[in-house]
Amino acid sequence: MATIDNAGVDEEFPPISEPLLRKLQEMFPEKCPTIEMTEREIWIYSGQVKLVNMLESVYIEQNNLQN
């Protein structure tokens, strides 16, 4: 399994497309939790946003590697 470490992108990490990244950002925007959300829902949403942010970092780094 490919991993990301502090040194950068694992070269085996699959390419991330801009349309995919934009769709995920649309689906899971960074926002404050609402009062109606349960603690579990907040943690799940937080994990989803964290994953999207990590993919965005990989996308940026992949594009810098191609320059």
C-alpha cells in the first residue's frame, strides 16, 4: 500500500485528478459542526475533511513533481 510521509509523495500513489478533488471538496467542505450533529457525526465529518485535505496536498505535490 502506498503511503505519504513527511518527505513527500510516495511515487506509487495513484494520480489524483483535479475534477475528483473539486467534487470531494464540494461534497465535504470545511465547515463548523452544527448543534444538531452528534459527536459521532462530527468525528466522521472531520475525518472526511481531513482525507480531502490530504488528497489536495498530494495533488499539489504531484503537480509540482511534474514541472
